[in-house]
Amino acid sequence: MHIRSTSERPTKVAAAENFTGQVFLDGLVAAEPPSRLNATLVAFAPGARTSWHRHGFRQILFATVGSGFVQVKGESAHELHPGDVAIIPPDTVHWHGAARDSLFTHLALLESEGEGTTWLQHVSDEDYDAAYRA
């Protein structure tokens, strides 16, 4: 058994090229073969969000604090609240992030082999605002 203290996994600021607004990443578990599981606690400031992206394996988001959204390209956005679980199929273009007026955190569980995420364009303000009309 190995217990990773918080001092072993400092929180990182998410890269501006892949996120809009302030987002913080706390890498909890990195895949160690034969496991492919990665787990990250992601904290979004109000209005912050990922860019459109996809993963080679499914991604599971477990909402823990606040209010946020997840949207698959071409579909309506879904609001997320603590305890909600979103399961995003492999190779599905999507984004997720906080509501305008709420901090939002989720646990992101992702299997990967090699590159885990393909980042695409930023979510436009128009696309983000449409989440409120869904």
C-alpha cells in the first residue's frame, strides 16, 4: 500500500490553452501499468470551463461541490450538482465546467494509454451561454 499525502501532489493551475477561467488540478492517481486509471480533482472558479476535448476511453465525472455543466457536442448541456455522475463515452467531443455563479468541483476518472486527452477549440461564450437555455 502507498498513501500519497497532499505534499506529494501539489495542486496545479490548469493550462490556459485548454481551459477558460481559473481552474485547478489536483492529480490524485496516475495510471501505473497494468492499471490505466487516472483520477484528478478539478476545481473550477465560477464561469470557468474546459475547452472542447475528447478521450480515447470513457471519462467519468463525479460532481462534488457547487453547480456545473457538461455538454456533448451537438446535444443540450446538462447541469451537474453534488452526487451527480456523468459518464462520457470514448471519443466523444465534450466540455465541462462551473456555472456562472458557483464554484464547481468534480472528480474526473479516466482510463488512458499514452495520450489521454485530445484538446480542441475553446468553448465560446455563445456555446457556454446556451447551457443556460438547454
